[in-house]
Amino acid sequence: MLCEQLTVKKRLISTNYNLKRIITVMTKDGVQGVVEEVDQAPSKKGLKKQQKEAEKAAKKAEKQAKLSADQQSTDDDDFAKDRYGVPPMVQSQQKLDRGLVRVQELTPEKAGQLIWVRARIHTSRAKGKQCFLVLRQQQFNVQALVAVGERASKQMVKFAANINKESIVDVEAVVKKVEQTIESCSQQDVELHIERIFVISQAEPRLPLQLEDCVRPEGEGDEDGRATVNQDTRLDNRVIDLRTTTSQAIFRLQSGVCQLFRDTLTNKGFVEIQTPKIISAASEGGANVFTVSYFKTSAYLAQSPQLYKQMCICADFDKVFCVGPVFRAEDSNTHRHLTEFVGLDIELAFNYHYHEVIESITDTMVQIFKGLRDKFQTEIQTVGKQYPSEPFKFLEPTLRLEYSEGVAMLREAGVEMGDEEDLSTPNEKLLGRLVKEKYDTDFYVLDKYPLAVRPFYTMPDPNDKKYSNSYDMFMRGEEILSGAQRIHDAQLLTERAMHHNIDLEKIKSYIDSFRYGAPPHGGGGIGLERVCMLYLGLHNVRQTSMFPRDPKRLTP
Amino acid sequence: MLCEQLTVKKRLISTNYNLKRIITVMTKDGVQGVVEEVDQAPSKKGLKKQQKEAEKAAKKAEKQAKLSADQQSTDDDDFAKDRYGVPPMVQSQQKLDRGLVRVQELTPEKAGQLIWVRARIHTSRAKGKQCFLVLRQQQFNVQALVAVGERASKQMVKFAANINKESIVDVEAVVKKVEQTIESCSQQDVELHIERIFVISQAEPRLPLQLEDCVRPEGEGDEDGRATVNQDTRLDNRVIDLRTTTSQAIFRLQSGVCQLFRDTLTNKGFVEIQTPKIISAASEGGANVFTVSYFKTSAYLAQSPQLYKQMCICADFDKVFCVGPVFRAEDSNTHRHLTEFVGLDIELAFNYHYHEVIESITDTMVQIFKGLRDKFQTEIQTVGKQYPSEPFKFLEPTLRLEYSEGVAMLREAGVEMGDEEDLSTPNEKLLGRLVKEKYDTDFYVLDKYPLAVRPFYTMPDPNDKKYSNSYDMFMRGEEILSGAQRIHDAQLLTERAMHHNIDLEKIKSYIDSFRYGAPPHGGGGIGLERVCMLYLGLHNVRQTSMFPRDPKRLTP
């Protein structure tokens, strides 16, 4: 194994082939590429600054090309020439028996150790005979230093200083405890003294956006002329935008929401199901549905898995959930609508009253909130640095208000609205504020919606035909879930579908599902991106969708 | 609460309204409906039998209508009239403080207790003054008895005997230990002596298929003239087919596969991601892709989340997985192709060699196999009753063969094929058998596929240009995963795309993802339905897809 290790080390030193490769990249994509990319950057504010940076970058690239050429010619004089360079692309040439330490593990306990780290060049700053680098790995970073001395030559320091930001490097370094806390890094008590540095993947010299601009709190850039990045630029360059501490935190938390949702339900005895997304008929009347060409016929994309969840209940699965994409062909260009989003769906049979369903769902939400609070505090605080917000509040048991109570509260606040009128978005938000003032909670259920504003399969209230056994749930005054007791009787379902002028032929297989014995049941669908947005107090659902889709955006 | 309970009990007794409702159902949908439904039943073998059954059912329905009418007229003479009937539809009228016991909890420890159970009428058999019912709840069932006596009248026994199979009932009953084991039920040591019985949801008198026919082992029906049900009939009536013990077991196991997959990866530090299914360009050359109309333009359904997984790796998520639908517009009508299936996708950065990726994936598979073996033995055995198969075998560590070794084994067995030729389906299966004979495993990896048969983004083998750093994984001789080290260098990726004649403009944003530093990485995509099918030794992927989609099937 040692023998193998040595062989590999030899292969890793810089060769003429590799040096030529850097130069080529620089000449071909570097200087020319920069000016073109500045023209594409849509952020007006930062344009001047970016132009200036571009010129700087161009100069730097020129310099680097020159330096690399210099290095090539002086290779023979360089005592450290085997200690840096650009090795061949990792193509799985060898199995190298070398452990890599994670940046977050770099603590004073490791002081004095010689270790290998793979990380990105976050920033670099040359200063006489030394070069300071910040090495980044996800949300963690550490200061590193290459200084002319026994282990590093002048040429090696220059090489390090000229590596483009965002490039990935392997460094061998000694961990040193520092006297003064390094405020700007996540690893504040140590720095790395680099003894070897090799470029694993070279970034282009000019980035389409700067990570530090992406995490600057809104408004802060305005005051001192520093740039912030607008949302379209971020989304157009999502691969870089997702590297920021804020994005890393948001999507780790999102992964946590899914896990908490499923674990809670699995513990409650729910079964996970997979429902088809391509369906033969537009189930809920046909509006807002995407059409797919399907061999010689047409099909549609499912607007929700609800009908399939219900079939599973009729098929005795008792309690089911599913996590998957849902599609809405709505031309809504708002902060909270997407054409494709992730639905966290629940459906369950109940015994006597649909409040059993509400309790099951609200308890699941509460478990998610607690899990996030207890296990994702770092992520919540990281996001809070860029987007400050009040901590999310919830009650146990969850507050449940009837629709009529909500309407009464709104009327008391001066809103004019009818009993059977649906809540407008501004009224939803206002009610959220009123509820927060009165009950001090960011999460509540509004129960017993007017029958007229709900889908045909909603169970009418047995005591008052104006209302229904249906509910919405809200976080920070915005709807995150819509649900109801469903009609489980084919005859009543047929009547209600006819009342809604729905073509019975198109929903035949749905209605037929209830002909062979169906338990009373209910459920709801939660929008994952909305839950994450509202929990974190963000203001646009595109921030919590990795690759958002809206009427105007289909890329990346 | 007691007061509430009493009120409810009063409401639950049979009323004239409800009796009329049964009669209506019988006259309107029963007798007439039967003949029509027989015509639709596509199973030729069972047609005669079904006709006969239909006649029987028609007679039974007539009888039931008469009986119900009789009951109405004799209500006043019936001392037990409050103990049975059809209460109003459960519309959440009341919160009833009544616990329901699960059928699987009915054990001798409960002997002597008076309990409530909600279950389906699985079978019913009247015999003089008593009626034997089998009550079913998912994969569990129990024998129950209504007998004329202190608690039940003649009318009540008749009522019970006439409830249609598959109806859902609430029964109050005393749990009795039995002397002789009841072989035909899952609860073999107890039976229920029914004191009250109410119909919660009435099934239509004629079922489109019989559950006992659905679980009959293939071939067994042929011998003694009993029916088995063909696959299309099952799928057309999936809501009933899914109620069988076999289906319940298959989909509970499938839910388990997803959970084991995610839990294993989460423990390994993977992050779950959500990738878009609507995409702007057909990524892998444009073949086999479904087109979606997207407002004023066109879009496509993603054939895999691979490009997005890779972007996440370039965005520093390091190790990611996702579970979601993938779409293939292939006109393949085989036992193992679906146009929509569930992909379990993995992608991770590695340090030096893509075998790190293979090990991560094979270990995940092994954890799944172990989890199924240890936690889903009941489900495996239940499926095995209908579809017998050898227990699934695997090795630790997983067997990895090189493609050239596989070709050599095939040649030794008489197959003629070239070094760079792809494996045909029959050859795949043959190789599976050869591997099983030689190594006694149903799971193995075939590594280093010829470059020519893999997608453009596959990393070439650094030592032999004919091969690539790519692999497939097989279960019982059929492919369940395809994966590779991906090219992480924009320049090489461009060259390979051009070699494959791919329009560079269409994959620009994909290639650009690798321009700003990208770690070496690899991954693969697993087909959930295939894993379940092959683990259980089934022979059609439609058995492990709840609502399968193929070129000819879009419903239910």
C-alpha cells in the first residue's frame, strides 16, 4: 500500500502537460470570457463594480498565465516544484490511501497534525512572501497560509495566490492553533500552514456572481455601494448561488422537513405510497392542468395525488402519505406560486369525526416544528443572518378556529365580507396577524369552510348546509395546507359532482372506487416549499425551491 | 361524555330512511347492474362461474330487498331492533368516545371482553339460526358469529347474513377463545360473538372480481376449474385488487424499501433533494421524452434527475439522494418497462476513485436487503404463498465483476458476442444464472462497461479508451441500477457531447455547471418497482406499481 501511495504521489506532481493546460484555459476562456459575461449580468447596481472587477480579473488572468509560464521555465530552480501544481483530472487512476479531513473537524485538538483537506478557494490574498487563503467546504471555512520557507518556494506562493476563486484544491497542511480568534471563519481557533497544494478542479477566472454578494442582507448593500444580487441572476446561476451558507442552510433544513414528516407518520403507522403523475383525465374539472402528449393520445399532469390517496384508503391501506411533485398550470406570477412544487400529502381513515384527521396532521406539523427547532438551530441562525425574522411560534395543542370566528375577527378589524366568501390573500395575512396578536401563535387551523368555496368531493357539514367539513392550515398568515373530510359515498359524490357541472364520465373510475365499501376518511396536502419559506420567515417561495418553475422560468 | 354517547347510540339505530336506502340501492344498482358487469369481466375461464354467481347474487339481492322490507314491517316485533341496521353516513355528526380494537389485536388475552371492531365483511355464511362472518382488516381476519339468542333476534341474524361482501361494518362483540384452531383466519385462537352490527359503508352486491380468486396461486385454479384473475382485470379494478393479502404485503414492503433507502443514506450524511420534473430541454439527446405544453411554449418530462443531482454536487451538497417519478416515452411493452416509475437516485462526490461510489451504493442495497429480511418477513412470506420463489441471496462485500469477465463467462457458456457489445436482456439473465451458480448471490455489480454503450457524460477509463468508469447492478439477473463516474470537466464533457452529436446549445447550462470548480463524482439511479419485483421474485413490474403506466395503460 505504501508503494502504491508513493507511485500516486509521483503522478500528482505538476507536469508540462498540466501547466500548458492552465495557460490554454486562461487564454481561451479567461480574458475574452470576462467582458462577455459582464454584459449578461442583470444587476444594475453592481454593474460598475462588476466592470471594475472584470478588468481586475482580466489583469489577474494575464498575470497568472505569465506566472505559469515563468514557473515552467524556472521549474528546474524550484526546490518545491513537486509540492504544488495541477495534477491530471481525477479519472479514478488509482486508489489512494489518503484520508481527507473535513473542514468542520479542524479544531484545536488537531493542532500539530499534518493533514490533507479538499476544499474550495473561498478567497485569496497575497501579501509579500506569503499568501492567505480561506478554504471553504459547504458552510464551513478555515484560514490557510502558504509562506516562503522550508516547505514552500517563492514560486509555490505565487502559484497559490493565482488559483482562481471557487477552484477545488487538495492541500497538505499543519494545523496550528491561533492566538487571536479568526472572526471571519467558521473555524475560529485554528489555521492551516500549507505544505502542498494541488488543483483538483479549476474554476474559470470570472464568476457570474460573487458569493459574498449573494449572502449580503437586503438593503445593506445599498448604503455603502456594495452589490446585492437579484433573484433572477441567482437562479440563472443556481449552481453557484446554492453554494452560499444561506442556500446550504435552507436546503439542509428542507431535507430535514421531509425526514421529520415521514418519520413522524411512519411512527404513527402510515404507509408511504407512490402515485402516478401522468393521468388520463383532468380530475378536478380540467382547469389549470398541463397537457402531455402520450404516444398517440393526450394525458395530463396530476394537480395533486388526492384521488390516488383516496383509492388507497378504499383499498384498506388505512393511513397513507406521499411526497412528490404536483403540477399547476396557473399563470400566477406571485411570491408564493410555483407551477411545480413538492406536495407532502396525507390521507387517513377515521372512526367518527374528521377532527381525528386534523389532530393527526397538526401533531405531525408540531413534530416537524419541534424537530427543526431542536436539530436545525445552526441552519435557522445562518439563514437569519441574511434574512432576519422572529422565531416561529406554535401552540400545543394547535389552535383551531372556525371559519365564522375568523370572519368575525376580520369584521371587527373593519373588513367587509360575506359569510360564504373565500378569504382573499390580504385578508388571510391580516387574519394571521390578528391571530398572532390574540393567541401568540404562527400556526393555526381554520376549520369549517363554506361549502361553496371547496371542491366537489368535500363532505358537507351535516348540521349546516352552508358549511363543510374542511379546513386550511396557516403559517405566519399564509396557507400551507388545504384539506377536508372527503365524501366516501358514491351516490352523494355523484350528486355533488353534478352540482359542480363536472363531466361524470371523466371521473367514473374515481366515483367507482367508493362503490365497494369505503371508510370515512380525510386528509390534506402540504406545500413543502411554503412550509420552509414561512418557517424561516422568507418572502419568496423561489428561495426554498432548488430549481423553481413558474410561468416564466423553466431553467436551469 | 356518557350523555353524548347515549345520544349517539340512539342516532345509530336503523331508521326507515336507511332501510329505504338499502332497498333503493338494491333495485337500482343490484339486480340490473349484475348482468352488465358480468359482460365486462375479461377472464374467460371464470366466465361461466361468474354468470352463475351473478344469478346467485341477483337472487340474493332480491331476497335482501324482500328481507329489508320484511324487517321494516316487523320492526315493532323485533326485541333487537336497536342492535343492528344502517346508520346515517358518517359525516362527523358526533365525537363518539368509543375505542375500536384492531383485528390483529384480537388474541386470547382479550377473551371475555366486550369490544367494538370496524372491519370488512370478508365472507358470510348463514346456517339455520346463526350466521358466520369472516371480518377482515388489511391482511388480518377473524371469525365472527351472530346467533339467535338473548342479544340477537331472528331478524338480526338475517340482516347480518344479507350484508354484501366487502361492506364495512361496526360490530360490538364478546371475544371468545376457541377450542379448535381456525385455520382459515389470521386470528386462529379467538372468535367474536356479535351483539350489535351496523353497516358503515355498503358495498354493491356484485364485485367485479373476487378477492379469493386474486390471491390464488398461478396454475392452481386451472386444475379444479376455479378462476384466477388476469392482470388487466386486476389493474382495471385496482381498488379491490389492492385489498388482497398479497397486494397489502407488496406495497407495505415497497414503503419499507423507500424508508430503508433514505434512512441508510441519511445516516451516511446524504442530503435529500427535490429536482424538477418539467424541464426545458430533452437532456440526453431527445429520444424517448414526453412533451408537455407549457403556457405558450413546450417543455419535457425529466427522464432522470441526474443532471440536477450533478448540479447539486457542483453546488457543494457533497452527497445527495432523491426519490421521485421519472418518465420514459419508450414504446416498450415488456414485463419490466413502465413509462413512469419511481427513481431512487444517488449522487456523491468522491475522493480518488469511483469505487468509493460503488461501495456506497452497494452498502445501501445491502442495508435494504437486510432490513427487508429482518423486518418484513411476514410480507415476504405472504407474497410467497401466491408467488413462490427462492429467498433472495446477497454477499458481503458485494460481488463486483468486470464487464470483460462477464463477457468471458457468457462466451464460455456458448454465447457469441463482441467486447464492446451491450448485454441483451437474455444474456443479462443468462449471466445472472451463471453468477448465481458460481458465486451463490442474487445481487452483483458489473463494472467497466464499454464506453460506446454508455451516455456521453460517462467518464472514460483512463487506462483503456474502449472502456468506461461505469457499472450496472443486477438482482436475480435483471438490471436495477445504472451508474457511473461522471465527467466533471467542462472541456472533456463538451468533447464527448460533440462525439455523440448532441446539440451543445441544448445542454449549455448543464456544461456550464462544471466551469466553476466541480469535484469528481458519480452515482446511479435505482428503479423502485424493479427492486421490489426482483427481491420478491415476481415476474411483472406492474405487480409492484400501485397504478402502473405503460404505453397502453393510463388508468386508473
